Amino acid sequence: MTRSGQPASPQGDEPPPPPGFRWPDGIRAAATFTFDVDAEAAMLSDHPRTVDHLDVVAHQRYGPRTAVPRILRLLDRRGIRATFFIPGWVAEQWPAAARSIRDAGHEIAHHGYLHESVRGMDEATEEQVLVRGLEALDTVLGVRPTGYRAPNWDLNWRTPAIVARHGFRYASNLMDADHPYRLAVGPEPGAASLIELPVHWALDDWEPYNYLPGLTGTGVILSPSVVLERWTLELEALAVEGGLFNLTNHPFVSGRASRAAVLEQLIERAQAIHGLWVATCDEIAAWTEGLDLAPVVHERPSLPAL
Amino acid sequence: MTRSGQPASPQGDEPPPPPGFRWPDGIRAAATFTFDVDAEAAMLSDHPRTVDHLDVVAHQRYGPRTAVPRILRLLDRRGIRATFFIPGWVAEQWPAAARSIRDAGHEIAHHGYLHESVRGMDEATEEQVLVRGLEALDTVLGVRPTGYRAPNWDLNWRTPAIVARHGFRYASNLMDADHPYRLAVGPEPGAASLIELPVHWALDDWEPYNYLPGLTGTGVILSPSVVLERWTLELEALAVEGGLFNLTNHPFVSGRASRAAVLEQLIERAQAIHGLWVATCDEIAAWTEGLDLAPVVHERPSLPAL
Amino acid sequence: MTRSGQPASPQGDEPPPPPGFRWPDGIRAAATFTFDVDAEAAMLSDHPRTVDHLDVVAHQRYGPRTAVPRILRLLDRRGIRATFFIPGWVAEQWPAAARSIRDAGHEIAHHGYLHESVRGMDEATEEQVLVRGLEALDTVLGVRPTGYRAPNWDLNWRTPAIVARHGFRYASNLMDADHPYRLAVGPEPGAASLIELPVHWALDDWEPYNYLPGLTGTGVILSPSVVLERWTLELEALAVEGGLFNLTNHPFVSGRASRAAVLEQLIERAQAIHGLWVATCDEIAAWTEGLDLAPVVHERPSLPAL
Amino acid sequence: MTRSGQPASPQGDEPPPPPGFRWPDGIRAAATFTFDVDAEAAMLSDHPRTVDHLDVVAHQRYGPRTAVPRILRLLDRRGIRATFFIPGWVAEQWPAAARSIRDAGHEIAHHGYLHESVRGMDEATEEQVLVRGLEALDTVLGVRPTGYRAPNWDLNWRTPAIVARHGFRYASNLMDADHPYRLAVGPEPGAASLIELPVHWALDDWEPYNYLPGLTGTGVILSPSVVLERWTLELEALAVEGGLFNLTNHPFVSGRASRAAVLEQLIERAQAIHGLWVATCDEIAAWTEGLDLAPVVHERPSLPAL
């Protein structure tokens, strides 16, 4: 930090951006605040037996019932637009909550239908799930999303191609970079591409906060003040690096009172960093798309025989 | 926080309470301090083999032997009444400890018989357990409780109806809200209802503190200072939101010396917040009952076929 | 804390000691610093396959090779005597380390032979293990210990009687109290008794520090500063309560450089508390034995039939 | 710490070094900063099914794609040379990244071929893997490494002999000491020997930071500030003890922005300690080799029959 409160690189040593990448004029880094509106779907897809447990179902309903209004109020106070990834089934179950998000001007994006992992899923089913999610967002919200985030960030090697052929501009799933990039959907020359907005487990609210015995978490629930400090360090370090701070929250997790309070403090901190662009995923993807970057090709590793 | 040490909402932006809800005149939020007096029952019900392990049994007996007197002394120092959820079997095993709680003027409420989870339990057994718990509290203490908390906060979809038809005023189990509310025990029109006093895993002492190798916890035992800071943040944030801070402690866990010391500090903090009502669960439930709120209906989700 | 740096009870409200218990004149509380010298035995008994893993074996040997000399030096600097619980097999494998402990004037006590858990062990085997541990301490060190600590603090209902009939004065295993007490070894009238010096998982160095992948720990390794703060809070709170602070360390765990440094700071803190008696387990047990306390009887619970 | 900011032993009580060991004139302790460049290999060897998961593969590729350049820049800013342990397969997959490390003047050392654990591996296969790693480092980098670190720090009792007969000067795997030492590869008189540079789980970045659901970690991700504090305490304590601070980082873990920032702060702290030698593993091993120390013999324990 400089004496003016602005993050500064050590010894004024500015790192080079990836080849071909640049931010808009006057911008040196970006932050996007995203919300995965999983509600009951996150538990029902991975642990279908929890449909019998009123306690688990009610725990998940804190999101649309109590947290979404609080989060919309805080985003309004801060004057920013965020990106909400909504599973189609959640939009169908909670249409008023979903519409309140849309009507507040936030971006709506795709997050599966019942929050299904695509690991081990056959291609036809994966595409069917994607379409059903699109249909639900269209029916309930009249929205055609440009962005896709895989439930659990689980991906197979076909997923990017499926997403690209349904016309998405961007995905937000991979952990190999600090900057947005163009991702080739396969290794063959001339393969289609998507803009990728990288994420990371350390910029997710689920791990430090969430706990349901036997379902998720170990019971070590961190203090919001500790999480704020960790996220602030990464925000400031990525500002120095000129990268993208892409934070993933879940309303049922971070919409609780003291967690929402520190989330608001984090947004305030981001807004105070000179040259940091706070934007939706789609705005950042649209900018990146315009740069005509050479695509990054992720090839499937070949395991060596010994 | 304002300069006067009182929690304040950002920019004076007061959130609306749920429709129809209000606190008594002059009150803006509430806190209730509750103790689940599990003693040996919490281990014997989930892990019956531990009846053979003197070490585990003695660990649980710290509650009635050593912690309950300490907690009663600290509540007396702070001049507050708390709510003690006592499994019937525990009252039978530790009648002197149970009577000391009653005689100090605290509320006694229901917490199963041997701390049984009702997940997967048939309806007749569940009702039998509830009745046996009632009989034990009556026999040992001469008390007819108005409140019910399910062991482990485990619930099935029938539990609220069973609790309501035995005349309870309130239950304290669900995690979908920050305010007390009226819960319909089923989706049919005219269903009976209960007052629900919501809880949360982050306001429970078991996860940050408790450890028995192979039985519970990972061995990450947090410092009381860390837990105090986390709970204080949520207390202050819920005061701003006008909600209910409902803290769950266990004598064998939080009755240890340094943990009891920070619990007392937390109560002092609550008492210093202007307009915060520190009350028993029954007092808060009785107030809420008088508001004639429209009941919240929790419907069992229908899992989609793909 | 008072302004003089001495722990003080809230509002001068001194808790009563257990009936019949008192500390020596001028003493208000006590602390004992204990070391379980497990070395390889802790892994070999629970995970015999690790005998094939040089890495695990060497990890455990840090204790006698590197840590014991460091710990002896720090105890000497602080001028205190501690209690070392040494499994017989460890004394046989590391006679020089064991003798250096004895020769520095510390108490040697019993900790099994190969650090065996007595859960599920038949009575004859349990007694055989106890005798073999005694023989090893006699052969290597010429010591007849007065104290017994069960490996893992695992106990069955017969253990106290076995320990008592081999002439031990005290055991240090149970978690039901903050003060030393007399423990009846069984429920029958006139049963023999032992002095019990209670322990607790929160006053053990294994959980915050120790990690061996797949064998123990989750990989969350706490900072010594965090552990110091937690232990200091309990030390000060137990000083207020007039209890016994009984800390369990393992040389291979807490003998590492920065952990030993904070252990020394903790001992310094204990020595600075007015009226706190820093003593060996045997000294505290001998004092307690002289009080002629009524024995505490731990009965095996009867599980209810429903 | 002294008032000059230099770590000092309590009461000027300097511990003796191990028999025969000393640092170069003017040096009182040493620090080496090491990087295990695991990339995809760490997951593919232990969890081969993850080859199907683009998300896991991309997570690991953060190392060579994004982190290695950042780490090279920070080492250059600090003006130090580090040691990079690179599995042969990783060098083959990421030759440009591997060459950039070599070309920056850092030490390249051996870390298996596909990051294979040698537990349970037969001797012929273990030797084959070692050779294949050597061949890859030769082919891609033209390097013959002098140092060996076992993947996961897993060792069997034959490993040191295999490593020694392939001409390595040192290994860096064991956790039994704070100083470099000479390790006999077997118990027989006249056995060959290696220099061992001891490590420890508490000086590894994987545990506090790394998380891949179902593969590694519990989701408790510590703040870089907490990790910095813990490592700094051990650095300062080992400086007092005259030992070796041997830190293990992984580019895909600690190369993330805020973690790299605190790593740089830690290096700065090390450089500010008077008399602390910051060196590569090979430099420290070469110094130790010249001391002609008596070898430490690790014998396989004999499990007692009861």
C-alpha cells in the first residue's frame, strides 16, 4: 500500500499483462461480484435424500427468503451491478426473488437446471440440462443469458464446446489465470472459443462459512472479519497485478447479517481503489471479446505408461 | 458502529421487518441465550458404543458436574434469564442440576428424551419420544415446557405437526430467517401453527469448540477470543437488521473456564446495545404469538425428472 | 485482568471450590506442565503399517533426537519441574533421552508400553501392558512411577481399578472437572480410589499443531501465537476459578523451535500469576491425597429401552 | 526479538549445534526457499481419474502458466536464488517454464517423474522412476541435479540407498531435525550416505492454502497474513536455534497474487536477519558435506510382540 491507501507493486515493478490483453483506458484492474443463487438445488442435486429433511431445506431457503432482499439493498447502496448465476429450477421455485434481481438491473446468468455436476454426465444429458436451464430463465425472467458457470465449477472436456454452441459469450469456471482470456473449446485448429473469467476456491464464500453436518464443511466457521481480511489482500494484490478479482458468493451463505456487512465493506474497498473497474461479468467479457486475443488451448493430458 | 458504541445501519438505511412483524415499543431487536443440556445423551444416542468408554462419558459429565453451576452464577451476575433445553433422560440422571436451573428462574424447554435424531424415525416412535421427554420434565421438575428444540436440529416433515398437537407454543430449529415467525405445520389450508425462533450453525458453540476424536470435530479448537469476535459481529449486525440473535451453547462445551468468561462478555455487550431485548425464548415466542402473523408454509420440494 | 496484570473474577465473585477441596495456604490455583514422550510409539500402535515408512518414523523421532534437549533447556531456564509420561518401549528405544529427563529432576510417569489404547482390550492384556511399562521404566530408569496417563486418554470401565491395584497414586485422564479429585475405581462401597488430575482436549498440543497426512490432523496447523493466546486465556480463567491448569505437550510436536518459544512464554505467564502453584503432577496429587476427599463415583450409564 | 529487530535467544542462552556441525564463519543460521513444481502431476499420480476433469487440470496449470513468471520476478527483485524440484513429466510438458527457471539461475532438483509416491513401490520401479526423472531433466534442461525430494515426502527404507547410488549429494525429506545432517542410507557399517536437509509440514504451503474438493484440503483456506505470521515465528526461532529454515512452496499454490506478496515479505524478513544465510539447497548441502559429519543411522523399528 502506498501512503495514499492505494495498492502499489513492490519497487514500482509493474508486471506485464498476458500477450494482447489490456484493460480500457484509465483502468488497471477489475473486480466483479457474483452470486450463485443455489437455494435448495445445491443440496437436492448432490444429496437427494435431503428432500426428506425439513431442516436442510429450510437452511437453503434462507437465500431467496431472507438474503436476496438484503443483498439487493446493499448493492443498491453501493451503486453497483452484480452477476447472479441462477439454476433454472431455482428461478421456477422462487420467481419473485429471481425477478427482483432482474428488476434491480443485475445480470442474470446460467448455473445449470438443478445445480447438476457435469462430471460423468453423457453429452446428451449435459446438453438437455443446459437447455432446460435456458428455458427456465426465459420463461420466468424473459432473459437469454450470455454467461455460464458450471455447478461446483465441475467441468468435463466437452463442456466448453457445448456452452459455445449454445451461443454463450463467456464462462466463469477455470482456475489457471488471473486475467480474462479467450478459451478454445477444443484443440483442433479453428475451434470455437469462449471468453473465460477465471475464479478460485479462495474467492468463494462457501468454504469459510458454510456448514451442514455430514453434507458440507467441517464445522470450522470463520469470522467475517477474517474472510474480509483475506479477500481484501487478494483484491489489493490483484489490483497490483492488473488482474480480475472475481468473487463468488451464495445468498444463503453470505447473505447472513454480519457476512453481508463485511461484503459491503469489501465492495467499498474495491470502489476506493483508483483505476479498478467494478463491473458485471458480461461487461468484462464483452470488453475481452473485443480484444481479439489468441485463444488458449487446454489439451487433455496423456498419462505416461511406465 | 456509531461513535456512541451503538451498531448503526449503513447510511441510516433501516431494513423493513417481515410483513406484520414488530418488536415491543422501544425495542429494535432481541437476543436470547440458550443452553442445550445434552450431558451423556448427545454421545449415547448417536454413538451407543461410547457407553463402554469411561473417558467419553466423563467428558460429557463436565456439563452437569462442573459447568452448570458456573453458568448459573454468570447468568445471575448478569441478571438475565436464559432458556435451557433439557433431554428428559438427562433430567432423570441429573435431577439436582436440573432443579438448580429451574430454581434459578430460568426457562426449561424440551430437547428429546435421549437426544434422539428424528430423521428416519417413524411417527409413532417420534411421538413416544416426545411424550417421554415431557413426562421426565414433569416428574423431575414439575415443568410443562412451551418450547421444543430438536436434537441436532434434525427435523422431518411431520415434526412440526407432532410438536403442535402436544400444545407447544414454539419451536427453535430452522435456519431460513432472522426474525421469529409463525410456521404452518403443513401446507393444507387451516393447518395448525407454531412460533419458530430461528437458529444457525454459526451461532452454536459446538462447532468452534467441541472435539472428541472419531466422534465429533476435527481437532481445530478455536480460541474463545475468536468466537467472541464472530458472535459479536453477528449480534451487532442483527441488531441493525432488527432481528433475533438466538445463541445455542452446551454446558459441557461453553461452561469451561475461558469460554464461560467470553460468554459473559458477550452478554454484557448485548446488554449495552440500546433497544436490544434480552429475553427467554418463551417470552419472545409469546410476543410473536400475539402479533397474529400470517403463517409461513414450508412445502416439501418436488424433485424434477429429467 | 486487574490493572496489576493479575486475573480477577468478575465483580470479585469468587467461585466455591468443590466440597472439601482446598489448595495449600497462600495458593489459589495450580498449573502443571506435562509431556507425553510418544516418539514412534504413537504411530506404531495405532498404524502399524507405518513401520514401513521411513518418513513417518523420522517425523516421530524429532521428539527424542531434537526436541527433548530443547525442552529440558527451557524448563531449566524457567526453573520448573515437569512431568514426563513415557511409554515403556520408548524408554527402551531412547534410554539416553529418557535418562536426561530423569537426571534433570523431572517426574517420570507411566504412559503404556507401546502407547496402546485400552479400548476393547481384555483385562489380562491391559494388565500385562501396564506391567511391561512398569518394568521398562524400572529397567531403563530405575523409576517406580506414581502416575498413570492412558494413551489417547482412552479408558474402559476397568482401567481405574487396574491402575489402583498396581499402587499408583494418581491418574490424569478425565475431562469432567477443573479441580483434582478422588476417583472411586468402581461403584461398590469401599472401592479403592485414585487421585484424578483432569485434562482436556483444549489443553493438548496435538490438535492445533500435529499433522501427518492420512494418519492425524486435517492440515490446519495453527500458529504458535494463536495457541499461546488460547492457552493463556484458559490459564487465567482457571486461576480465577481456583482450578488446575494441566497442559499436555508432546516433544515431537511442541518441541519445534517456535512452538517451544511460546511454551516458554506461557510458563513465564504462569509464573507471574500471584498465588499460582507450578508443580509436578505427583506434587499436586500428593497434596490432594492428603485432603481425604469423598470419592467421586462414575457409574456406567444404563441405556434406556424405548 | 532484541530492540534492534534481531531474534535473540532467551537470556542469551545459545543452544549447542549438533556434534560436528557449524555454519560458515559469520553465519549463525540459514534459510532456503524451495518450490515443488508439481503442476498436473500431483493430481494425476494420486488421482488418475482427474484426467477427465478439465477444472482440476486447469487448476494445476496455474503453476506453469501464471505463477512461475510471477515467482521468478519476485525472486529477482529480492536478488536470491531458490531451488525448484521439478518432476520430469512436468519438465516435458512445460519446457518453456522449466527453462525460464533454469535461465534465471535457480537450482533445478529432482522430484520424481509423474510425482509418484514410493510407498509400496517395488525397488525396480522406484529406480526406473528415478532414472526417468533424471532423463527428462537432462533432455529438456541439460541439467544433472544434485538434490532429490520425494513426492509427498513419502519414503520407504530403500529410498536413501537408491538415491545415493545415483550420485545425488543431498535429499530433502525428513522431519527429525532442525539442522542439515549426514544420513547413512542403511544401518550396516560403511553404508553410503547423503546429506539430508530436513523439512516439516508446518513449513509447507499446501496445507494452509490448497483446496480441491474431494481431492485435498478441508476448505479451511488460511489468510496469507496468518501464514506469514506463522512462518516468520519459525524463521526467527530457528535463527535463534542456529538451524535451517527450509520452506516448501508450490507455484500453483503460493504463486497466487496475495500469497506471492507475503512470500516476498517473508524473504525480506529473512534477508534482514543478521547472520542468516539465504542459499540454495545445493549450496547448503555442499557446505554440510565438507564438514565430514558422523552419519545418522535410522534403523527400522522392531514392533514388540506382546
